[in-house]
Amino acid sequence: MSDVGICALLCGGFVGTIFLWRKERTFALLCMKDIEKAWECGPEHLDRNDPSTFRRRLISFVGSTAVSWLLLEYLLFKEARDKTSVGPSAVIHFLFCQEGNVLRALHVTVSTALATLALFSGTLLEKGIALFQQDADEIFLRDNVICPTGEEIFFRALLLQILLQRRSVTSSIVISSVLFAVSHTHHIFPSVAWEYRYIMGNNEPQPRKKLVCWRRAAKKLPGLYLCTFACGLLTGYCYVVVGKRNLPSTIVTHALCNFIGPPTFDFLQEQTWLKRLVYGGAYCGGIAGWYIITSTVARRST
């Protein structure tokens, strides 16, 4: 089996642990068979922030991350030339401590975080204080700590460890980013149920409700794919090119992406040219700042 096939199977297993839960599996099947019954399942299926859903998915995610860590331990230990210097954890030794150079690892992490903040300077300027109006503590912890950590361990550290054995840096980053984007497809199930609620609530005359619900839900996927694919490219580049397999810097970058969110470009609708100029300058200056910082770090890492 090819490396891409192996990564695809691993990706399916990583996401598929959600559906080991009977409630999750039943809800997905009902969405495909009987949307009305799926909608009647209750908020624990429709809202990922529901406490019961949060607990189920947290258990699945932590379990998948732990298995990914163990696989990564095996691959990195197998790769090590001097196995005696690795210590109790190859992941900690190679990906967190940069083979014992803790100060360098810390420098790369801080520099990458600053580069990411620079990249999103336009978005930060547009959103302003609204960014800090966050959800409950457990939701914030999930979106900005747990998910970035687990996803970067799997999609960047593990998958790129496999892909880079046979492929170029560019193709490896692109493939892992595609898999990262596609892995979010499971969000379509609650979206289908919400579309059904919208149709019924507005008394829309839809003779083929099931098809219409799926079509509307599917139209939301390209935007989700685009954002997650772009995040994958950014973190993959930081992991391989900038940090030379520095996992903390990649996790921080991912966390900042989740916290800040995608750019809105609302400034394009501003009526005054001065505001458009200021916001446009912030976006362009942010891109330039990100490039300068990351290229400098990458040169020093070689």
C-alpha cells in the first residue's frame, strides 16, 4: 500500500473513533435515512458544545491522539541513529526539545507565534476586542489547546513523518493539508439536521426535503475545506520548513489560527478610502512581516 493510502486509512481511523459511540453512529445513519428522526434525537447530537457530546468526543480525540503519539514514538525511535541519547520519549527528544537544544526550540516557538500574529494583523485590527468575547472555559480549552495539540501530533508530526520518507516537502504538506480538510466532513451531519429544522420552521414547500437538506449542507463544506486546508498549509510549512520539526511552534500557530479565525475582509465594504487603505496596509504588512520572520528563522535553523 502506498504512503498516501496508509495516511488516508490512519486519517479515517483518527476521525472514525467518534462513531465508535452508538449515539454518534445512530445519528449519522438517521441523517442518511430519516432526517425527521435525526432532528428528534435532541441537542446532544446537534450541538458539539453540548456537555454529553463534548465528553464523548473528548474521550475519542484523546484516545486517537494517544495512539498517534505511540505510532510516532515507534517511527522516530526507529529513525534515530544514536538510540541511547533519545531518552524515554523520542517525540519529546526530537519534536519538542529539538534533540536537546531546548533554547533553540523555545526561540523557534516564540518567533513562529510572532510571525503568525503578524500574518493575522489585518484580521486582528478588524475584529478588535470582539476576539476576546470567547465561549465557556471548556470550549476555549478544546478549541485552542486540546484540538490544536492533537491535530498537529497526528496531521503534521505523524503523517508528515510517513509522507516525507518518499515525497518532496511540497507534496507532503499539500497531501497532509488535504487530509486535514477532508477529515472535517463529519460536520455535515448536524448541518443536515439544522437545514431540516430551517425548512420546517419556515414552512418551505420542499417536496424532496432530504435532498434539499443535504444539498444545502454540502454547500457549506467548501468554505470549511478552504479554511482548514489553508491552516494545514500554514502549520505544515511552519513544521517542516521553518521549525525543522518543531512541534510546539506548530501547535501555537494552529491555536492562534483557531483563536483569531479566518480573515473577514470586511474593510472592502468601507465607504471611506482611508479606512480601506489602513486595513489593506495592515493585511499586506502582516504578510510581509510573516515572511520576514519565518524566512529568518528558517535560515538560522539550517
